[in-house]
Amino acid sequence: RLLHPPVPLCALVGVKEIHPAIINNMPNVKRLRLVSRELHEDFPKPKRKPEIKDWDSFKPKGILKSNWVEKHRTVIPAVATVLYEWDEGKDWHSQASLMASIVSNFTRK
């Protein structure tokens, strides 16, 4: 049961020591629900649903599952901002591939 209007869940990931500075300088932070995570923490991802091949015979089971609103307000972020401390001394391509693997951690499997 919803007692308040739903707000999107947003995540700040990595370089956790600067998260408070970012949050304190966001003008509309009351309109968001923010979570702060470490870079290598696993994030829950929605499961990939099977592709519907025949829409003519498809019968939906309902509009929303009973836990859908709660899951999207508290567990699965709508937006994840990944913060990464770029090392100028390291190879560009190795850091770019590391960032690509970090970003892939947030996509559906």
C-alpha cells in the first residue's frame, strides 16, 4: 500500500568518500531516494523475461505483480551513477575495459 508518492531509487557507486559532497549539493535530493554502494558490490538486476513470439495468443497475468512497486522503490535503482578514480599513469585501454566490465555489472544478463 502506498502512503506517499513513489520516488525513483538512484544509486551512487564507487569512490564512496565523495558521496556526501555530491548528495549535499543536489538541489532536489528530496525527490529522490539515494543509495550509496561500493564499486564491486553486486546489484540486483531484473530478470530477463522470455521474448513473446505470438502476441495474438498472449494473455497477460495482470498489470503489476504485488511486489513490483516496492522492488523498484527500494531494491533496483532507476539510475546508477558510477564514479571511478581515473589513474593518469595507467594505460587508457586497460582502464576503459575495466570501466566497461563495471558498467556491464549493472545490465541485465
